[in-house]
Amino acid sequence: MYLYTMAEFMRIESVTETKGAVEVNFANGMTIKFEDCWLRDHCRCVSCYHADTYQRAQHILDIPEAKIADVAFTETQLVVTWDDNHKSTYEADFLIQFNYETYKEGQSLKPVLWHGGSVAEKIARIHVDKFLETKEAAEEVFQSLLDYGVALIEGVEPNIEATEQVCKALGGVQHTIFGGMWEFTTKADHADTAYTNLPLAVHNDSTYFTESTGLQILHCIEHFGGVGGETVLVDGFYGATRLKAESPEDFNFLTEFELEAEYIEEGHHHKCAAPVITVDKSTKDIKQIRFNVYDRAPMAFEDGEECRNYYRALRSLAKYYQDPRNQWQFKLKPGLVMVMDNFRVLHGRTGFSGKRVLCGSYVARSDWLDRARALRLIQ
């Protein structure tokens, strides 16, 4: 049996011009219809496109609303001549990317849901030297973040400077009201429960920011004279998926109702209203969790039903996150840096005694996904 190569699958077999559009049939059986306005906008000639910067050369208002005058093709190219005598050439391997179903599938991340401590055997656990010096180790770390939302980096010197090196390699330090790199103990430098020795229920950080922080990096650089302080992680996507299956009414409410969160301290008042669960409108995939029982702002409700729905839905979701069977609990020790996706993974801790010092930072989501795309782990 003859096997097609990848290039042969992309081969153009036939082209059909319809009113205001062109249908392209590929060797893999795929047929894609391109509207004339899309084709003219995506012309890759030197007057329409700067190939060196990957940017269009014309403003959208300057792109002529021309009609297709003629269509020709080879196995590797589609050629369109317009009624203003402009000619556009499109490579087959460029056009085949824009089948809507496969395009959306390629754009979406594909998280591997988990619950409980068994995920510890699956996530990347990489020595810092390998992570900083080799592409292969960096790929392992970022793939682990894409798959599970967590990665661990070992052998890091227990100080803020060494931790900062890791943060920069993950995409760069994100500056917030807490600073760039931060260090915290039980000294109340900010109006936040994290700056105590109390237990913290699992939550997402920065729900009060319009743009939530992306990755969170934590490194326990010192803990003596006491016990406790175990880190607790939960896959927020797993809990939301369970809620969707078992309480769809509550799931739908949390995807539509904009819960207000806020942070107040001297000189600062952050506030944001957004759904607890964000889903992709076309694929219905879960994109983000904003769950934090501490940062919820006082709210007014449209009526009693909305108020009761709010409390019922939040409690329904919280049960999955507080269930010990869904939690992974472990001890952060000097030298071990935890990296987690704040859009997905909830974190908390048990209460502790003694002196415990943590350092870390955030990395903006745009920046860490930029690194993952540069490593060709996602489109």
C-alpha cells in the first residue's frame, strides 16, 4: 500500500471557484473554502506583507475590495489574479492550516486532568542546571506546565537571587503591588492572609487583578523551630469538570456570573469582576479558574434567586477543591522550587509554627506561553 508523506498530504488536488470564494481540495481529503476578502487580506506578496517581521504591510482600510478574476493552481500553490490586476500566490502548506476544526484544535491547550498525590509521579522534576542550560530540560518543564499545571525544579540555592534566575528562564519576573521578586514570612508586610502562619484553603492568586498573574513560583528558603507548612495543590480544571458533569446548573452559573474580588491596603484598591470559570466560547474548553474564598468582595444581587445561586454554586465547586482525595500535599524545602499555572492550579498550605521564609514571584501568562511557543510545544 502506498503511504503519503506529509508534503503529499498537503498537496492541492483541485480548486473550485464559487461566487466570491475559492474551494481548495487537498490530497488528505480536506476541503477548505476561502472567501475572497480573506484571500486578499492574506496576500503574501512584498507589497502586502513584510515577511521579515511577519506583519501586514497595509491598513485594513487600504486593502482593495477586489473581485477574483482568475484562479490557477499547482500541487504546491494557489494563484489568484484580481480584477485590479494584482496577483496573489498562496503556498499549500500555508492554506491547509485554516480548516476551522483542526485550526481550533491546534490552538487549544490539552490539559491532563489529575486529582490527588499520584500526579507527583507524572510531573517534571528537573535539576536547575539542566533547566537553565539545555533545551530538552526546558521542554520537559514547560510541557509539564501545559499538561499538569505544575513542575518542580531541584538544586536551587536557597536564596532570592538563585530563585530569580529560574523565574527569568520561565519567562521573566512579573511586577505587581507585591514587587517583582518577593520574600515573605509571618511579618504582615501586606494585607494578605499569606503573611501569617494560619492555614490557607486552596485558592487562585490575584483574582482581583484584571489580568490574573500567570505562573506562581514558590521556594521555601528557610524553616526552623517549628512544624507544618505543607503545600497543598489541586487541579482546578478537574474540580470544574466534575462540577459540570454532576451539577451542570452550578457550572453554568459560575461561567456566566461575574463574581467581584478585591484587594485593599494603604495606597491600593484592586477590584475585578469576572466569572469563576472561564470557558472557550467555541470549543467549550475550560480556560481559567478564578477561585478565592478570601478575596470575594461584598456584592449586591439582582434578586434573591441570584443570591442563593451564588452561594450554592460556590459551595458546590468548593467541595471538590477541599476534598482531601483531590489534593496533593507535600513539603517545600530549601532547594526545591515549585512552579504552577495560576490560571488552573489552586494552592494552599497547612498551618505552621517556627520561622518559615518563602521567596518567589509571578510570571505573566503571555510571557510563559511565549516561551512554550518558542519551544514549539504549542502553536
